[in-house]
Amino acid sequence: MNIVLDILKILDSLDDSYNQENAELLVKILSHKAFRIHRLTLWDISKDIYHARKEKTRSWIESLSSHSDEGIRNFGNFLKELSQRSRNERLENIIDYITGANNLSIPDDYDDD
């Protein structure tokens, strides 16, 4: 259940500028065994986020959404969609999307970004 809370925290801070706490929370989420992301890939994500912050060219969510790994890109797009929906939908619905109790349809236009 902690991962659900962590994802909710990330959604709440999605529009915020980079900060170390968000980056650490994101890496904690991505390192969860459910995502099956190799530790070297996590290292690459951390470096990408760090460089994007340093250059102020992209947010951490953009770093995820443009990653070369399709699963990571999909997760970034999933977070974007959840963030949008969390503004208008009930918390129970958002939690259902996170846990997979309800399917979340992600528009194809995220791949055009």
C-alpha cells in the first residue's frame, strides 16, 4: 500500500519544479519490484532527471515520458494522465487506477510529445 501513497504524493507534486525529495520518491517508486526495472536503468533515469534539472530544459516527468524504454515511457504517460484526472475525479477512482482495479485509457497523443 505504501507504493500507492507514494504515487499519490508524486501526482500531487507533478506540476512542481524539480526538487530532491520528488526525485528520490520517483526512484523509490520505480525501484519497486512490481515495475521490474533493472538497477542500471534506474541509474540512467536518475542521471537523466539530474541533467534535465541542471539544464532546466525538462521536468522529471518529461524525462520519463521520453525515455528509450517503452515501459518507462508508458509509466510517465500513466502519471501524466492520472495527474490530469486527479483534478476532477474522486480519490477512490484514482486509487483504483493505480492499483489496477479500473483500467486507465491513455490517449495516443502522449506519444506525440
